[in-house]
Amino acid sequence: MESMNGELFPRERTVIAPGAVHVPDWLGAGRQGELLAACRAWARPPAGLRTVRTPGGGVMTARQVCLGLHWYPYGYARTAVDGDGAPVKPMPPWLAELGREAVTAAYGVPPGSGSGSEPGSEPGESYDIALINFYAGDSRMGMHRDAEERSSAPVVSLSLGDTCVFRFGNTASRGRPYQDVELRSGDLFVFGEASRRAYHGVPKVLPGTGPRELGLTGRLNITLRVGGLG
Ligand SMILES: O=C(O)CCC(=O)C(=O)O
């Protein structure tokens, strides 16, 4: 018998590497719609969606908007220093809470719960940064590490819209070994512990694969991070 989304076998929670966990279909259709509506509001100026240029002269094909702190290559600021210069929009408490729930869903324990075995964040640390990347058409993202945060709390990644190939690698280099994981609308991916500084990227987005009822052309990815930046 097929599951509701047409799969012959339901996709299951999978540990991709130590501390790196894929939880398919974590966000239901209603929550995806709410998150998309919020992303559309955050994308508007001031400090809205922008094109990111790297110091080496490269241009990122995914466009980005930030909450809490503004990421630029390669640091964090309180204003959109490589955009319109406006103050970054605040991180809403409900999104920080979603980050905590996501870690609990991935690892089975909330962040900072004190068992000693759980990854990353200290008690009291909360998700205070969101990076929202919008992939239109054939946008992609090269292999990189999320390295500007001072906290070792896990990164929480939420996907909306078109399916992508997410490449999850190792901490030593951009090359092999890596694993390719299909991230679909509503999927959660958490990487912390030994995988917190692993290289990762998006080699491919598959246009037209998102759920029609969501009403998004392209793909959105939201990563929630603990900055530890004071
Ligand atoms: O779009 C994705 O799934 C990954 C985004 C990413 O790597 C990042 O924001 O650092």
C-alpha cells in the first residue's frame, strides 16, 4: 500500500553521520504554509532578500535574508552591511522555539537538557539567528561550513517548496566522503555534535517538484543557529 504522499515506503528518520539527522515530513502542510507566509514578509525591505557577493568576486545564486543577526561573507552584523544597511529583522520567539522542537525531534532530547550526551547548546542558549535562502530555477550552493557562530549548538535546517539534492560531507574537506540526501518540502535536517562543522551544499534543485498547494515556485531553506556572539 502506498503512503499518502505516493511513496511505496514511508521515508524514515535517518542518521546520515554522527549528529546529522534527516527527519522527513517534519512540518505538516499547515506549518509549511505559515512559515512560507512569514518568509515572504521577511523578504520585503528593509533588510530584505538580497544577492550575496563573496570577497573573491563570486555571486551566490541563492538569494538570502537574515533574522536576529545578519550574516555576510564571512561574519555577522546587526545591520544588512552588504545590503541596504538597515537593521536586521528580529528573530521571533516562535521560530526560536521551533528550533528547540526540531532538535528534540532529531535527537530525542531537547538542547541543553543536561544529560551530558546531547549535543551542543548550553542551557539557556536559544536559537537567535535565522538564514533564509531562496533558490529560484537552477540556483545552487557550493560546499561550505557554517563556521561564523561561536556556539556548538546544532544547526537546524527546514526546507519548503522544490526538492533539492543536499550534499552532506565531512569536516576535513569539500570533497568525498559525502552523502547526497533528497530534501523535500517539510523535511528537517539537523547537524550538530561531530558533524557541526561538516561541509555541506546544494548541488541541485529539482524545479517544479514542490507541493502544488503550497504555492511556492522555487525552494526556500531556513537554517536556525545559535550565534553565541553576545
Ligand atoms: O539550502 C540548504 O539546504 C542549505 C543551506 C546552507 O547550507 C546554509 O544556509 O548554510
